[in-house]
Amino acid sequence: MTPNAKKLIGAIKAGQAFLGWDDTTYRQTLERLIGKTSATRCSLEELQTVKEYMHTAGFPRQSKKQGRRPSVASSHKGLLSKVEALLADAGRPWSYAVSMAKHMFNRERVDWLTTDELTRLMQALVIDAKRRGKHENHRQP
């Protein structure tokens, strides 16, 4: 089984849980859509068909607004947690940190930042938080 198939099956299983389908409903839906009763026997196209059907049934697509948390080395996890907290405090999505990494270090992904670069990204977010704090204080009566 290919990694893409495993990801699609995982998404389909998440959709099954989200939609509250029991095993019987799930297998009947598979049979109706693609003529098979097990996702492990499906091609990538068939899995995609099932996933798309689940989206039309109410299973939400992954939010493009928030993005995903990068997967980094264990030595970077502490810094990444601080970056995540600063983003959450500012109400900013992960894509904001990605665009900062691209602008500051010409890196396409936060995952690819060195320890020094990740530290500098965090420091830039701290500066942003301080600036926002000053602006918010002036707005209050």
C-alpha cells in the first residue's frame, strides 16, 4: 500500500468517525460508491471518490486558514511550541509563520529552519506581540 493510499484511508476513517457512520453504514456506502466493501482494496482514485463523497455528506475539508503545524526535530520542539503560542496569541495562522520564514530566510517551510533561524523567527513574533500590545493599550479609554 502506498503512503498516499494510507493517508487517504486515514482521512476516510476520520470522516467515518466524524459523520457517525457505524461499520455497516460505512461498508454499504463503499459498496454503493465503488463496488467494494473495504478501503484497503481500493485504488487511489476510488479512495479519492469516497473522500469527496464524505465531504459532500458534511465531513469538513482541512482548514486552509490555519494550516498545519510543522514537523521538526525534537531539538526544535520547544522553540516551535513558543512560535505556536505566539501565533495563537496574535490570532494568526501557521501560514503567517511560513510566510515569515520565506521572507526572512528564503525557506519554503518552517520545518527547514535551523535552530538559529527558528530562534530569530520566534524573536520577530515576540517583537510583533509587543507592538500589538502598545497599539491595544492606546485604543483603550
